[in-house]
Amino acid sequence: MRQENSGEGAVYLGIDAGTQSLKVLAYDPAAREVVGQQSRSLALDSADDGSREQDAASWIRALQDCVLALPEAVRARVGGLAVSGQQHGLVALAADDSVLAPVKLWCDTSSTAQCDAITAAVGGESACIAAAGNPLRVGYTASKLPWTKQHRPQAYASLDGIALPHDYLNLWLTGARFMECGDASGTGWLDVRARQWSPQMLAATDPDRDLAGLLPPLVAPDTTFALLPAVAAALGLPAGIRVAVGGGDNMMAAIGTGAVREGRLSMSLGTSGTLFAWSARPKIDPQGRWAAFCASDGGWLPLICTMNCTVATNQVAALLGIQHDQTEALLQASLPGAAGLVLLPFFNGERSPDLPLAKGALHGMDLHNLSPANLYRAAMEGASYSLKLGYDALHEAGLQGARVVLTGGGANSAAWRQLIADLFQLPVEVPVQAEGAAFGAALQAAWACAGASMPLADLVDAHVVFDPALSAQPDPVRGASYARGYQRFVHYLQASLPLYSQRLP
């Protein structure tokens, strides 16, 4: 197959390996259009102890299926690619690069005890922040390692390398083990100020083993690697093309939504909810209310992540037997504030606020408000209020935003777009390219594989455009209703904190 990896007409692939699906987007920068998209669903194994796991081999199968399903004419024009991946997952590698155990994911809360033990070994949450810039959260990679040592000792004994989901796909594509600082921020081991592994955090995770020797080298954002010839042939791609470093899905979504300069807020309403903004300097909270992550372009990305966003609305829709195309009409039968009904949507536990043992709870029910419309609205509002908690903390620290750029499945809902505009009292914009992480990976590939000859932010500004038909403007009257609903949410949350401090029988 002929290689066309330079000049007009080159196409770049953005691969987004998420929790529920793997997506591939083919972007032609010269024509400024997406010329192909494919998606394959992924299975998730769940258990009552909080375990959430996937088979790494399923990512490879989905990637192959997606790329091969692109038109041959599109594949022939590919000039490079990059991978975006769900953060925090632990891929345990053997010496031959095979995977030793199922991958524990970002939403896995089974390692709560191990997370607490690491934090105590460092000297408490403040000591973790001093060592790495972040408190350790149960979703991060670090606590999954001692859990593996305890529950899968054979895998731990054979462990030769540690990878994140996007690193593992890069390993399959290139044959090289490497990691970039954006995704590495979510391990719990990276000192985000220095962009180096923290000796204190590594020693607290396992004092008897050289964990630094198991971690791959950290590489710069503009680094590229050769696609393995055998993989190129298997995917029907040109020989000799390059693979950019990619990054965590949040970091790639920042690129894909234009959050590459200060003052821009980006929010994703997906399985998890995220809110982040780019910063030229590390933005670390002594209270640990947000994740002080690195961006994948040399900057930083202070970030709020909730573990329950469309999870909440999907659960309620399934309970009520509501089809996806019925939800907008259903919401018209309720008003902002859901008539006092409040859902604490902690179906997966929660990271922001830090309540890994929390459960979902419905409050404020009376003889008049318990209707399908109010219940569905309460799920949507509860997921949004959780993000508002994090935004308030970032705002306290001086983070300002003139607008919210909205992506993820929830952004497809006109009602949810308007809810965010009213709740945050900020204009909402939605990018034309809805798959922010996949599009961001494609833009990073276009930038790095072409030689990084211009600032990445300039390239992003030239290609990220917004759909005016999907914008929403804040309404102060509805905003006041949501402000009252938000206060009820905070009230019920604070009252529930004693219940969430320990695992219930």
C-alpha cells in the first residue's frame, strides 16, 4: 500500500479507547473534514466489591475492526495516528509484553483499603500533595498495584512492566514501551510539578520493589514512533507512518475542544463527568479538591472528574423503561429543580467529591413529586451538581472561564446543554466534531507527525469549530431555580457524609 504521509490530502487517525467503546476518527486537515468514523462496543466486568475490569485483548480487536472498516481509499491516505485512552487503568505486562491479568479501570473502587494504606505510608493526604501535587484517589493506578499483589500474586510476581490503557495500545502499535506526562499524572506516582516519578509515592506503594524500573520512560509531546510493519499490514495502513504519543482521554479532549489556552473551560458529559481548563503553570490545591494533572502539550490541566454522569441518567432511563429518543420530551414534563427531588448519583462510588464508598441515594420524595419526569431530571441535575461542586472549588482558586465547551453523550441533549448554561450561568458551545478525545488525538497526530512545525495551540485554534445551532445561553430565572436545587443537593450530600465514610454491610 502506497504511503501518502505528507502534503495535501494526508489523513490522520484519532483512536479513542474508552470504557464503553473504542472509536476511530479519520481527519483530513487540508479539507478540514472527518472522512471516516467507526466505533465498536466494549464489555465491562463488574463485581459487588467495586471491581470494574476489562480484557485488554478486546481493545486490540476493536481497534482492528474499526480501522479495517474504514474505506480503503481513506486508509491509503493515512499519514499518522495517535491514541487517546481511558485514564488510570493498570495493564500488568510480562517480559514478553503479554498481559498478566484483567485490567482494573478508572472506575474500580475495590482497592480503597490499598489507597488508604499508601496515603498513610506517605504521611497523609497533605504529604501526598507535597510529594506529587495530588492526593491519592482510589481510581488512580497506584492502589491497583498492591491490590494485585494481594489478590493476584502470580501476576505480581511475573510483573515486568506497568502500562496505562493508551500505553498498551501504543505498545501494540509500535513495539515500544513509553508514557507521556498527561496520562502519567493519573497514576498517582508522578510529581506533576517536575514531570518526574515521585520516589516517595513509589516507595509507599511497595517499599520492597523497584517500581521505577517497571515504569516506561516519559516522552515529550512531540515525540513520534514508527508503526510496526506487521501492524501496518494487519490494519491495511501505509508502511512507514508514524504514531504520535497520544495521551489520556481528558488530555486529548482538551486538544479536541480547544482547551489549549488559559480561560477556556471544557466539560464532558460521558460515563464520567469531567471539567477542566488549561494552565501555563501547575495549579495545585492544598485541599486536593481537583486533580492537578499535566496536559499533553507541555502545560497543565487542573481537572474535576466525577465517576457518575450519564451513568446516572442511563440507570434511571433503564429503570423506567425509557428509550433514548423519549428523554427530551419527558424532561418537558418537569421544571428546573425537579420539584424538590434530589438524586445523589453515586452508583460507582465517587471521586469528586472523594467518596469511594458512596452509594446512590434519592431524597426529597413526597406524594406529589415522584414522577418519571422528575426522577429523570433529578438524575441529570444530580450529575451536573457534582460537577458544579468542583467548578466552585476551581473558581475559588482563581480559574475563570468565559464559556463552557461541552462534549460527550450528554451534549447531544438540548435540555442538558441548557441546564449547564443555566446552572453555571455561562454560555455553552458545542464543537462540530462531537468526539472530542478522538478528534484531539487526530489533531495531535497531524501536528506531531508533520514535524510539530507550529505551536499546537495555533493548529487547534485553526481546526476546532463550533456549531451555533447547539449553543445555549444562560437564563437568570432558571439559574435561580437551579441554584436552589444545588443548595438542596449540597444539604443532602453533607447529611449523608457519615454514611459514606465506611463500607456498609
